[in-house]
Amino acid sequence: MEIIEKIKQVANIVELASAYTTLRRRGQKFFGLCPFHAERNPSFTVDEEKQLYHCFGCGAGGDIFSLIMEKENLSFLEAIRFLAEKYHLPLPQPARLNPEVKKLEARLYEINELALTFFRRQLHQTAEGQKALFYLRQRGLDDKTIDELRLGYAPSSWNSLVNFLKEKGVTFQEILKAGLALPSQKNQEIYDRFRGRIIFPIFSLSGRVIAFGGRILGEGEPKYLNSPDTPVYTKGQVLYGLNLTKEAIRTAQELILVEGYMDFIALYQAGLRNCVASCGTSLTVQQVSLAQRFASTIIISPDGDEAGQNAAVRAVSICLEKGMPSKVVILPEKMDPDSFLRQRGKEAYLKLVRQPFLGFDFLLNNTNQNSKICLLNLALR
């Protein structure tokens, strides 16, 4: 994923345009006085869904990059730097934007799609995969959900995927670049990164396969394994499931954030489609910026244990830093959203979602006295 695509994923044109004019929502769009010419009646419109702006008075229009170029008097490359720094995105080397890099990224998308085809076939057409399918059904997943999320299975052998990709003309170096294999310490061979695991493909907003998560079937560590960062994937900048749920989130204007893949799937299958998962990581600034494009509030639904509560404290703090309103759902101890839904049902979960803690109140209840003073000072600024 090149830097331009990363910026488009996390930047919000309403937030950017609001730095230059006051915007008010009217239906699906935002309106305000044009920042490019003097006027008394608002003719400047911003389309949050398309991430575009247009003035019916002076004819100015464009996307986030043209907005910053015009208002900050910057070149295109300078606008990229401006936005990358604003959203805490690491800037690539100049070569990162050249045709060879774009060619590599296109190739990695293709390889990831081939890998997903392999994982899907293993789940549905092999004896080993049938055990994984039985496990998923035991966890309450139906065939429709399994197909919609394109879940798969990585066999327990050392090089099944590597051999499959080799037959498709993929080189060892390309397989390593895609994060699908690891180099052997004993010889010049490579071996599959994911082995004996249920596979959760991770998609970009446009629906391209960019990475994978794998849950071990049976005993072993780590329980969950994720793709490493690659030229098309940076872990802390993606929200799992957003490609499928972005419209439901935009409609609800609330985003339910869970931690794990199975938590997301439990909500998704129950019909709570305004949800995403943080791919098993602590919430990041980039993920909050991405969420702000689609929702006005984040409802954080952590696990009920101490680790979950600590993660919620960090998540609320980041939302506060970004000016994103947040709420927190409190689950019983030792329960997560997946187990709660399976044991107590959708209505019981919705009752908790409708009676959450306000993020700031949750933070005050879960921090020490010195931290509370700092939070209150921050709120009063």
C-alpha cells in the first residue's frame, strides 16, 4: 500500500476542510462558506463518502490533496508530506513512489489473492480442513459467514503454500516479500509462515487482500499469528472488517470496536454490522483517524479481564487525543464479546451497548489521582 493510498485511508476531508471554514451537515453532505473566495451564502460542499469538495460559486473542487495544496500553497509532494506528518504516517523514500514499487505492490496483491484461493480450498476440500471447518461451526459460525469473510485454513505441513505458489510462477523472493513464508536457517529454502491455522484474510477498504491472521487449531503458541508489515500492509493502520461494515458504520455513526477476529465475527453474524476489530493490537492513532472517516463515536467493547480494561484505557486516551468521542462497554469478568454473545445472546449484548460508560468517565474511574488531574486539565483546555 503506497503512501498516497495510506493517506486516503486515514485522512478525513471534513476534518481537513473544517480547518479553513465552518461546516454543517445537511443530509449526506457538509456545507459552508467557501474558503477559496469571499461569499455570504454557503456554496461550498464536502462529500465525506467520496472524500471530495466542490464550490458552486467559484468552481473550486478536488480531493484532500488539492485542498491542502491550495490552502497551504504546497506542491503535490509537499502536500503528501504535510498529510503524512499530520496523521503520523512514516514517509517513504522517494523511490517508494516510482513505477517499480507500484509494480511490486500490484504483484503482492496478486500473490495474496492466490494464497487466499489456496487457503479456501484447503478449508473446504481437504480432510485436515474439515476439522477446521468443524471447529468454526462449533464456535457458532454458519456457512454464509464463513464464505462472506472468506475464511480459510493453512495445512500443518511445512511448505504446502510455498509449493503451490511456486507452481503459479511466484518466486521465493516474492513469497518472502508478501510475508507468507520464512527463510530456513539450515539451507536456502523457505517454509510457510502459517501452518495448522484457521486463516482470517485482512482486506483494504477497496476489498483487496493485504494480509492474513491465523489462529492455531489445537494447542500451541502463539495462539494468533499475523502477517508482518509488507509494502501493502501496515498492521496499526488497518481495521479488520471495515471493508464490509463501513456503510453500516456510516449509517449508525457509531463504530463498535472489538479486539479479536472472532469477536468481530460474532457481532457481524449477529447482525451488529457497525463493528470492526483492531487486529489484536492496541488501538493506534492511525486507526482512530480511519474510524473518524465513517463514525462520530467509537464504542469500545473490550474483554472483561484486566488486560481488556487496560486496553480500553489506552484506547479512550487515544480517542481523547484525536478529539473522537468514545464510550466503553463493560462485560463480565473473563468474558469477551464472542463468548458473551454465544452465552447470553444479542439482546443482552445490545443492552450493554445502549448503557455504556462515557469514555472520559471510564478513564477517570480507571486511572490514579495524578492521571485524573492531568485528564481534567486536558478537558478544560
